[in-house]
Amino acid sequence: MAVWGDDVSVDEAALVRALPPMLQLLGPSSGPTQQELLARMQEVVEAAVTVLRVDSVGLILLDEDDRPRVAAATNESAWDLEQAQAEYGEGPGIDSLRTGEPVAVDDLSEADDYPRLREHLAGTEVRAVLSSPIRVNQSIVGNFNSIVHEAHDWTMAQRRANGAYADVVGLALRVSAAAAKADETVERLRGQSALSGDTQRWEKSVERGASGAECEPSPPRRTGTPHDR
Amino acid sequence: MLADEMNVIHYVAASDGQGRLLEKAEAGTMEGPCTEAFVHGRIIATSDLSTETRWPAFRAAVAGAPELRAVLGVPVKLGATPVGTLDVFRDRPHEWTESEREALARYSAVVQAHLSSALAAHRAGEEAAQLQYALDYRVIIERGVGYLMARDHLDAVAAFNALRSASRNSRTKIGQVAEQLLSTGELPTER
């Protein structure tokens, strides 16, 4: 069955057929570790420089108190930009967070809207910045900033691409959160089943071919069984 | 495009009708730049399909789509194994530059990162469902085992095996088999 969204179509049946071999390749381990999730997020951010053909990118995410925090940057100057925005509460990224719209600055050294940021970054290589909001389930959770080291007139194609990449980052965040949450649930349920266990012990002893003597269960309950009728 | 269990790649998603046609023609003829990218695990490019000689069947299959001219296919891998391809096209002849090839390869790595996390989430979700099922039915299964022990003078393992065997033979989950045993006094296979 094909699923359509705008012009995009997805063949669900083919996707389902592709799942088993991919799951097999994933190996026997359970959910991804925190390090693996971070490494994948780093991959997504680093790839943006090549994909979008910019000099660097930075990522700001909102914390649980809705304060902007620098989450990633591909080089020192990008990190500096993000940190300054978070600290001063001004900049294209902050405006993008506030309005939910992309914000383009062609030349930060002439950006009168951001005097503290402009002063802070004077003499650095950060010049043109394009900020797009990152959404997870329609909520703004951060922003994605592309940086060019010279004054630059951001084209419509670049604005669209930056927004699309911000969506990719949002998807990465959502998938990572889902993976971490599912793994947490597995751990909790494993803990609960380890607490009980007759059935589990029987399963294991059957697998080992052991006798049942070592895992004798409690006597059969009679209440509610056909024996009582 | 993604591969199935027989390692045959199928069209899975496309951004538009032409892209869909490209992928379906590749899957149908089992040749073309994307198929080759999957088989060899490396980037494959063609600058103009109208003059391309490497894939005659594929070229014939897309002959009715003059918008499909330049194609670039990169493998999508899990670990080191190709599991599919990510493909782009242009509607005019185009020599793919090194930076375009590199950009698509990096974007393929992003797709791989997404796939890995999504698959891990999928598997953890399935495992959670199985564990939850086992927990929900634990007491019922234990009661079913106890019932069989008393009824058939079995030890615990033999009784559990009887439940499990009835579950397999009737293609019913073991918890439901135990539930039926407790309500009717019979295993589904004893009817």
C-alpha cells in the first residue's frame, strides 16, 4: 500500500519486507547506548556542513525549563556563536525559537538587532547565519544554525534546505528519544520478570534439558479451575 | 530503495512521481545505477541516461520519462552491509561533481543513523510487548501448569512443555492456552 504526503509516497509493504533483514544486521544487543545515540546525533550534525555546503553548523536545544542550551557545534566559532546567543538571549537562533520562523542574517557585523552578539563576535570568522526552528511533534525544541564565514545573501533554496535539515534533526531527536524510552521500558519489565520467575525458570530448564526437580512450583491452585466444578 | 530478505531491493519511498518511476524501473529490471550502487556498495553516477549504455533494460523501462536524465545512487549501509540505496536525479544532463557525490554520501550516513536508531526502537518495543505479555499472563500460565500437574500427574517442566506444545500446535499464545485450560479443563489440542 502506498502512503502519500504532499508529493512523497511510501510503499509500506516494501518497508515491512525490509525490516527483518535489517533487524538481523543490528545484532543481538538490545537498545542503543547513550553513547551510540550521541554518536548518531553527532553524525547528523557533522554531515550538515557537507550536505548544506556551509562552513559550520550549531545546534541549540531547550532544556526542561525552556532555557536555550548549546547542544552541538562543528567547530569552535560555531560553539562560540551558540553560547553567546544562549548567554545574551539575543541572536537569529533566539528569534527563531521565539517566532518559530527561520531567521537569516547576511552579515552579523552589521546586524543592529543584535548589538551584544555583534560586539561579542567582532573579529571572529562568524558572519552570515541562517537559523531554523527544530520541531518534535509540532513543538519547538531548539534551533539549527548554519554559518558562513563571509557576508552572504542566503538564497531561497538555502533557506528551504536549512529548514528541511532542521526537520531531519528533529526526526533524529524523536527517534533517539523513542529508542531510549523503549529500552528503558524493556529494562523495567526485565526487572519485574526477574522478580517472579517460575515460568521463566521452567523455560530455562526446558531449554537446558534439565529435570523439573530443581524448580518445583507451588502446588496447583484449585480455586476457579474446572477441578472445583 | 531497501532490500528484502532475499536481498532484492524494492522501491520504498520517493519524493515525487519521477523518482518513484526511477525506483520501480530499477526494481523491475534489476539493473541501473541504484541497483549497481547496492550490489557494489559504492556511489554510481550517470550523467545522461539518454546516452547510457550500461543498463539497456533499465534505459528502455524509463524511456517514457524524459525528465529522468542524470542519476546518482549511493548505498545505505547498516554496519558494513548495504541494505538499500539513496538516489537522486536531475531532469537534464549533469556531470555530478565531487562535492555533490560527497554530500549525498554524507546524507546517506544520516539516513543510516536514523535507521539504526529506529530499528533499535522497533526491536526494543517488540521486546517490551513480549515481556509485558509474559508478565500479564505469568500467573495464568503458572496456574495452568499447576492444573496439568494435578490432572495428569506431571512434574512442573513436563506440564509446562504440554502447555507449550499445545500452544505451538494450535498456533495460540501460551497464555491464551492456559486461560482456555483453566476455563474448560481441556487443552485446545484435546478437543
